[in-house]
Amino acid sequence: MKTADRVSALILLGISAYFLYESKDFSPFGALFPRVIVYILGILALALFILSFFKKSGSKLFEETKSVYLPVVTAFSLVIGWVALLQYIGFFVTSIVFFSLITIFLDRSEER
């Protein structure tokens, strides 16, 4: 995992450097938000790269849980359906229908 963390951090640092370079032609106010995001991404990537050299303690930060793909697939399908119907039915109607369905679905998934 240490190697994967280092490679990921280097890729993210490269992405940060690229987007920072590309934002040089933006207007001062137009570059403000992208540069803030790029700096935050770069700092976090640098922190990940540095932390990948230290030995982790025996405690797990995240516990592995049993993965169930049905809720993810259903929610993703609802989002795809929502986006597909936006052009034909309209934002207001599809949003009401989509958010109602996703709320009902997520409420039922908590009971399991």
C-alpha cells in the first residue's frame, strides 16, 4: 500500500502542477477559486506522499465492512435516469420525482 500511496500522491501533485500552470492565463478573479482548489489538492497530495514513508500503527483507521452493491447501483441508475429525463420532462418535475424516489430508497435501505 505504501507504493500505491506514493504513486497516487505523485500523480495528484502532477495534476496540481498542470492545472496551476494552466490557470496562469485566467483573470485574477477567475483564477482565484481554481488556484485555491489546486493548492489544497497539492498540499494534501504532498502530505500523503510524506506520510507514506512513515510506518503506520497497528490500529486501522477504517474498518472493512461487507460491501453491498445494490444500493449503489440503484442510486446510480436513478441519477442516470434523472439526467436522461431532464431534457424531455424538465428540471422541476424530474427533480421532484428523482428526489422523492431516492429519499424513499435510502430510507428503506437504513432499515436493513
